[in-house]
Amino acid sequence: MPRVWEVPVHDSTRVRDARVAAEAAAARAGLDDSRAAGCALVATELATNLLKHAGGGLILLDVVSRPAPERADGAAPMVQIVAIDHGPGVRDVAGALRDGFSTTSSLGAGLGTCRRVADDFDLHSTVGRGTIALARLGARPERRSGPSPSPASAVRAGGVNVPFAGAEFSGDAWAWVQAGDLTTLMLADGLGHGMAAARASSAAVEQLYRAPELPPAQLLRRLEGALRDTRGAAVAVAQLDVGARRLLFSGIGNIGARLRTGADWQPLLSRPGIVGAHRAAHLPQHEAAWEDDCLLVLHSDGLPSRWSPGPAAHSPSLDPAVIAAVIVRDASSPARPVRDDTTVAVLSPSPPDHLP
């Protein structure tokens, strides 16, 4: 189930809480002592920098699939650590990643170490709006070398999951799998909150892992039976055929979806309903062309429907999880936190220098 560790960092005692959460996430991901220590180090550094240079912020820890998964069963878990703040921002991002760099208006110290320790590291900052720092750590610190990547490796996905009111389990779940030319992204929002909602969304994700080759509408039809003994969920599924450059989409319930092509955004509409509560008479499946400059955003209803994508969603080099975190941050504020379990998942092309 989608266990998420949310650590608001507003005083020095929360730095220890971030470290403890990182150790717990590493244990859940099955990492060895060395990688668990790396998770603790990164979480400590990011939390300390939030406190010192941004006036506080939020640390989110989650266990996610490896960014370019080779297996459809969701194997090779990684600990994802995201630091989010509404602080002054970093004027010199490249400089901030150098060891020992620190000013009163930037995150600074420790980021170079975090980048070296993590398998994946990314940083996005806007002066006056805040900073997002992302790190992922898995079982193997070295990047994989091997045969040429499959066509599906030309895309990558990432997301952030923010539980409502600091709950231990989020009622939302997202996942992505790759099978040959097909990359499938799912977001499920279990009805309500807490453990029962998490069971529903997790049941949806499990079906994706079992049948990653099914088109979205057929997968949703399969979910109707699989979720019958749960509370039910809103679910959206997008499947990209990289070879055919075609995106298929189908959804039931209030999962938002937007597809960007160049500078233009178009909504992808789901039909009303709850998966598992009753059988839909008809499941429409939308088809759209996938271009090199496309980007897909799925989000649960914790995000305001009129969210603005902002410049980050037009930055092809950014990790998709960073784009998701920016969307969540800019739709909220310290005084106006998220109003529900809130998950944003992003599918984007892989920059040439990020291909495995």
C-alpha cells in the first residue's frame, strides 16, 4: 500500500524525524545498511537546508519504482526523497551543487553530497517562489550499463503523493510499467481517506502490474471486478505506444488529465463513476498523437482543477517527479495546504543524456 512519510520541517527537531523516516523507507524498500545510511544522510541534509535557508518546508519520502523499469512487476524499488519549500529560491543552481557553497538566500551546503550519494538527483528553483530538490536511492548506486535501451526507454515517469493531514497511508496510488514498446501510467484515488482507501488504490495498481499490456479501457474493465470488495476508486490509465507514437487514455471518476503538445494543453476527460461500485455500460478510450515535445499530467482531486502548469512543465530536462512536485507546491501554500490526498504523476520524454 502507498505508505508515504510526510515530515514538515519547521524546527530542528524535525531534522531527526526526517532521518528516521528515511531509515524506515529504506527498510520498506529492502535496501542494505549502506544504502539505508545514504537515505538517512540525504534526508538529513535536505531537511537541514530547508530549515537554514528556506525558513522551513516539507520532506516527502516514498518508495517508488526505478525510473526506467525493465520489469512489469514493479521490481527494483527506490526511496524517493523530495524537499519542497516556498522560500527565496536559488539564484545559482549550478553553484549550489558545489560542495561547501552556501548563502543565506539559497539551499547550498550539502547538495553536492546528496547528488553524489543518490542514484538520481534533480533541483529546480525559482527566485521568489521556492525550490524543489529530489533524490532517489536504490539498491545499486551505479547506473546500469548494458544493451541499447528499448523504445519505451525514450520516456520516463515520476510523481509525488501527499497524504491528507499527514496520514500514514495515502488513499492515492500511482504506478507505471513498461512492456516492449508500451509504457502505461496509472493513477488511482481510493474513495475517502486512510487504510481502506489505500487498499482500493493498491488493488488497482496490482492489476496494472499483472496485465501491463492491456489497453486502458480493457484494464479499467478488469478493475471493475478486482475492486468490487473494496471501497472503490477513481482511476485513470494512459498507455503510450512509443513505436506508433500514439497515446491511449481512459478514466472513470475525478482523476484530472492534461496533455501538453508544444505550448498547447488539452484535457483528457474521464467518465463519471467509481470503479468497483458498479459496472459502466460504456468505457470510452481516447487516442492522441505523441510528439517529442509532449508531456502528460495525471492528478487526483486534491489538486485544484484550475491549477496552472507554470514554466517547469515546459522544461524537458527536469525529472518528471520534480515537475509533479512543482505543480503541487504552486497549487498550495504554507497557509493553504493540500485539501485531500493529493497525487500528481507525470509522463515525459527522456532527454538524450538521461537515456539508460
